Amino acid sequence: MDKSHREIASTPTPAAGLPGRIARTLDLIIFYGLIIFLILVPLPYGSVEPWAQAAVECAVFGLALLWCVHAMLTGSWSAADLRVFHPLIALAAFAVLQSLSWSNSSVGSVKVVNAISADPFESWIFALRLLALAVAGALAATFTRNSSRLRVLGGAIIFDALAASVFGIARSTMQHGDGFLLMLLRSGGGFAQFINKNHFAFLAEPALGLLIAMTLLERDAGHRRLFYISAIILLWAALVMSQTRGGLIAVTLQMILAAAFFVHSRWRSDKGEKARVSGRTIVVAALALASVFAIATATAIWLGGDHLSTGIETASSEIRSDDVDHLGARRRDIWQATLRMAEAHPVFGAGFGGYWAEIPLYHNASGVLTPQQAHNDYLELLASGGVIGVGLFLWFVVALFRVSRKALNTFHGLQRVFAVGALIGIAGIAIHSLIEFGLHITSNAVIFLILLALLSLNPIKQRLAPQAHRSAAFN
């Protein structure tokens, strides 16, 4: 009998009696508490305000405390592969190191604390926030134990993006003054619940990755595939209406990556044996990709129109090297200032969270506008963490590669579909982060960590697919 799709138990065995019942109850509370947390975290502007960030950290550490009690009752901490979260924990520890005071000096009557970070308090806050995000991802990887929970977890990501899309479209068409359910939403600025329109794309890209993978790769999807396609169209329409150039580019490249996964899945035969790609498969993939591009282009022209063409012209002006008068707000100017900042702090960096305090020293402009972020997360990582920060990032990349390879080689059925969707979503975020800072938004960072959790799962319980010789008896 083929056991490749048999249910694999990954739940720790709790003690009998009252401790066992308490452990099972905690298991449910932790997982569904995490789902409620995922649904609520994007609501207040993406949880960017201090009170919202504090609430997020309290919620995650509260669930972590329940995890500790659950582990004592079951005798097991985790059934997942959490190595991709280790570099993030190390990065949080490095941020704490940057925040420490190594010496003191006095300037007049003012006592000055000397630390690696230009803003030690913000570095400490960054470390606490990153640790909370890593714990949230570890919780998702540990307590997603079966296919039902897997669908609920993926559904929460998709629900967040669809709800934000509907709200964003409604706001674009109905808002005529400042305040639209949320007080700080100004007319003509931002999209959905986000103050910055570009941040919506970082919420849509993970959902689109999952939906595209489910549309192309999920077997026996039946009528659900119509819902997946409808959701993709809604998210794409919202992206176009948000007028985010980087998001449109990232999603387009996500579609190309999804087509590559589709061809690769066809290349693998249903029995798991490698077979040559048939001409029909190539034609179907090419037609599907051409149809996606045609629909995407038509939708962009119809919904975006002049706004997108204006955005493209603005993007070209931001990277030109002409000598026109400006305030140093172009991406080219910010990137050059960030590189100068990185050269001045090559080893330890200027401190995570301290970018805003250090960059004015290297930003050659009038000072009317001072950048708060580098608009490129990789450059900001280099400037804030130096060589050590880059080394930790490379550790993360290697761990992600190994976890992804393990997932693609060992996962089957729905779990493999979600792993492919997570990779597509991560790729979109990685591309978009070249020109934006969407992962600075708490809700987007949480969703990114959940994508990592989908890759870190061990093989989980899945229903056996009906065998052809058994179903044939009922035909």
C-alpha cells in the first residue's frame, strides 16, 4: 500500500487525565488565539502606532507563556523545523548589544551615553519587536498540526488581504474627506487601512502567492478554483487602484515564478517519477502565462490609466543622475546617503532602529525633508547592522534555502501547495523590498513570518486521496 500520503502524527502525546485535557485545551487556545491575532493585527493602520505594537508584543508573549505550560504538560517543545528563525533571534540579540551603553561622557552638564546605536532605545524596541515576530512564527509552525489547521492558517492570510482590498476599493470610490472609519486616513493618501499606499502590496503579495499556487497546483479543487481566481482578480484590481509600482512589478514576477512551478509540477509524473515535459504541458503553461499577462495589462490600463503612466515617469526621475534642484527625497539620493552611512559604520552598523537619527549626517540636502527609512531594506540592513548584520542575513538566506528544499522534497498534497505558495509570496516581498520598506509595518512582518512557518512545518496529517480503483466501483 502506498503510504506517501498517509496521515503522519506530529502531535506530542499529552499525559493522561487532567494534565492531558489541559494540554489539549491549551493546544486549541494557542492555535486559534494566533488566528484571531492574525486577523486583528492589520486593522489599526497595520499596527504601526506604539500602542498597537505594544498590544501585538503582549499578545504574542502571552501565547508563548501558554506554550511553555503546554510544553511542560506534553514533554515536548516543538515538532517543527525552526532553524529559519534562529538567525532572527540572533539578530534581535545583536540589536540588544547595539543598544547597550559601553561608556559615558559629559557634554557641559549633560550626561551622554555612548553606545553602538545612534538611538539605543529604538534598537532595544527593535529587538523586542523582532523577538515577538520570531515567536509568532514559531507558534504557527509548532501548532499547525493537521490539514484543517493548515487551511485555517492560510485562509487567515488570504482573508486579511481580501478584507483590505475591499476596504481599499471602497475607500478609493467613497471617501471624500479626511477620516474613513479610521481617523487618520486622509483623502487622496494611502490605500486601505495603510497610511502609505505601498504598504498594502506587502499584505497582498503573500495572499496572491498562496492563491496562485492553489489555483495551479491543488488537485481536486473543483469549484473552489473559481473562488481562487475571483480572489486573485480582486487583489490585482486593488493593487492597480493603489497605484503601487513596486507591488505591480513584484506580483508580475510572482506570476512568472508560479508558471515555473507549474511546469515543474507537470514535469514530475503523478507517480513521483521524473518524466519529460510534454509539448502539451508547455503549450498550456505558455497560454496560461500569456492570458495572465493579457488580463493584468488590460486591468492595469483600465483601472490605472494616467495614474500609472505618471507613476512610471516619476520612478524614472527618482533614479536619474541629473543636477536639477531637489530636496534629496529621491530614492537615488537616499540610497547614496545610506551607502555613505554604511561606509562610516562598516562592522557594527549604526544600530537597528537608529537609521533616522544617523542619516542626517550623510544626507546632502536642504534638510527640509529627512528620510526615515532607506526605501531599500537591504541597504538599510547594511547601514544599520554592518558586516555582522549582513552575515546574519546570509545565515537566514542559507537556512531559508535549506528549509525550502526540504519542504519541496518531503511535503505532499495540500501542504506542498501551501509551501509553494509561501515561496512565491516570499519572492514577491523580497523583490518589493528593493525599493520599499513594507516589512517595517508590523502586520506585514507578521504575515512574512507566517510564510516562513508554512515552510518550517513537519509533514502533517492529510486525508488520503480516493484511490482510482475504489472510486471506479461507484461509477
